[in-house]
Amino acid sequence: MSSRTAFLAGALAFTVGAGVLAFSLIHFSKPGGEVATQASSVGGPFTLVDQNGATVTEKDVAGKPYLVFFGFTHCPEVCPTALADITQVFEALGPDAEKAQALFVTVDPARDTPEALKSYLDSFSPRIRGLTGAQEQVDATVKVFRAYAKRVPLDGGDYTMDHTALVYLMDRNGAFVAPFNLKREPQQSADELRRYLGA
């Protein structure tokens, strides 16, 4: 894939993802801009498998705030950049990083097996848990987070994935808080995440 094609795919993924989530936030917001805490708004039940082959549901990540990012291991720029940024946030948290977690949910389960995720995530924080599963399980997870993912054919029979390129901040109870801003100093992002760690 050419660098221009990769850039356009990444830009489209961000634009579409931002639009989808923005619509959700508008639709499920209270007067005054406060995000509603309805369980049905963003986030919900899911069943996937992590990079070690263990089944993971929303109950397994309860008790700690967590970040959720949808992507895929063949992503040229957007995904590795986001995961590197998340890694820096966990590093900035220091010992408090043990009280938080992050989920990297693939939108390309056909290629992103647990083994592929494990190899890919070796370059990032061990606090990032890769999740995959059957296509219908991934589709269901994309849906409950009101995310977006679409397969896009490329020349030569290959393909890429357009997908939501936002990071979701979920609290300890699995309720959606807000999109998490990684476009700032890692310490600033870490300070925001620390607010949700609890005692």
C-alpha cells in the first residue's frame, strides 16, 4: 500500500470514527453537555479472547478504569501511534499503572489471531490487552461501543480497514466517561486517568 493510500485510509478512519462517536455523544447527552451514564449509551457486554487465549468479558475488566481502542495489526500509522501514546501514559502513571488497563480490540479478526496480537503488542505496554474473536463477536463489540469498522479492498487483492480512531475512557464500573485525549503531554493524560483510579 502506498504512503498516500495509507494516509488517506487513516484520515478517513479518524473522520468517520469521530462522526459516529460524536453522534452518539450528542444523542446520549444531558442538557448542559454532561454525558449521560446510561449503560446503553456507549459500551456494554462483550465476549472476546485475549492474546494469551483467555476469554475476556466486560466483567473481567471491571474494578479498574480502562481505555479502549479499536484497530488492527496491519494498520500503517494510526494504530501504532495510538498504542505508543497509551504506552507513554502508563509510563507516566508510574506505580499507579497497575490500577488501570487498556484494551486493543481488533477490527480484523481474520488476520489478528491471538498469536498475531501477542507478537504485535510486545512492542507496547504490558498493560495493553489485545482482544480478538470470531467475526460476529468482534462486530458485536464494535456495535456496543458505537464504533465503526469497514473492510476496504486494495489493489492486488489485499485490503485495509477503516475504523474508529478514538480512544474510549471507561470508569471502574464499565461506564463510558468521554473520548480520551492523547494529543497532549503524556503526564497530562496520566493525570486525567489518575482521577478515575480510586483509592
